[in-house]
Amino acid sequence: MNALAIHAPMPAGEPVQQVMASAGPIDIQQLSRHVQVMRRKVAPGQHVYRAGQPFHAIYLVHAGFLKTCELSEDGRERVTGFRMRGDLVGVESIGLSRYACDLVVLDDSELWELPYPPVLQACLQMPELQVRLTAALAAEIRSDRAWMLAVGTLTAERRVAAFLLDMAERHLRLGFSAHHFLLRMGRADIASFLDIKHETVTRALSKFDRLQCIEVRRREIRLLDTDGLRRMAGQGAPVH
């Protein structure tokens, strides 16, 4: 679904949990009547914001692919997440005076800059925007918790399998193929995110290819045996 699509107000009488679970895209046209929205095009390698810069806006990803990262205690960059179309980024810094992490562009991207706190005032006129922001914050917490659990309990190989399945699910939600997609990030970024070595990612991908669970051609991935890949990750139901 297009992140800029027009959608109707929240249905009256629906449970809050149900509304949040189906929170739709933000109506940028309606939002721009209440707050100044800036369209930004950014190229690979550019920073949208850096950790420590004054927090002034959150961003809606309209197109492209980005990563969030922080510096670890030893000074190395640690990838904390990957952002795609429809994602709200910068929400992790709400309540802080400065951005908590870096947002780096991995592929030609287009974002809508939503100034903060003015966007909060817009929530008074657009209740569905408040639901969308709350849903984005909740999703951020759930995702962080899920990957913390995966990193803490899964073997390195299973982490790679789980990562591929997660990327497949995210592409599927955007209306793309869950069985054929490009990895917009490099092996080093995947390794950093999964807290494993670069060579481990390469070996795991090669093994999955050898077992005919996937087909790998540089950054192009084809899922050939989703059930087999799920068994590798210790999961259940397949991607449809």
C-alpha cells in the first residue's frame, strides 16, 4: 500500500487494539494542512540525521532503504535496524532533546520530514495520526524485543535464516514478492545487525544456497524452500 494513500478516519466504536493493529498509512495531504511537511530526496551514503544532533523531526519513508546505527562502547558502528517504505523513523528519539542514533541512506530514498513537536498539534485535528504514531512506537518496541531475543537465543546460522524470512515478510507487506528480492544492505551491515561476523553471514548464505533453500546472486535472493528455511530458523508457518 502506498504510504501516501488517502484513507478514511478511524471507524467509530472499534476497539483501540484493533484500530492500532490495522493502522493505515499517514495521509500526507491532510497532514500538510496542519503542519509544514518537507519532502526530502537523499542519496546512498548520506545521513538524514546523526546521533547527538538536536531532535526536530520524525520522518516517513516514502521510497528507498535506510539503516539506523549507533556507536558501540569500543567505537564501532552497530546497525540497529533497517527501514523501508511506510516506516516512521526518528520515533526512537521522541522525548529526547537529541537524536539517539544515526539514520543512513542505503539506496536512493525519498522521505517526508514531519516537524516535531508541531506534528503533535496536528494529532488534535487528525486522531488517526496519533494512532499511527502510537502504532509505530509499539512496533519499534516489539521489533527491538524480538531481535534482542533472537540474538540472545539463536545460533548465528539461525539468525541469518530468521533475517531472510523477516525481509521476505516485510516485502510481502509492501505488496512485493516475498520470494524474490534484493538485499539493499551489504553483508557487513547484516553481520552488524545480527551481532555475528561478516564471514558467518557469507557462509550461512552459501550453505542455504547449497541446500537449495535459497538462491544467492550477489545481493539478489530467491527463496526456493521457505519451509526449509523456517526449519533452519526454528520457526513454523511459511511465507505465502
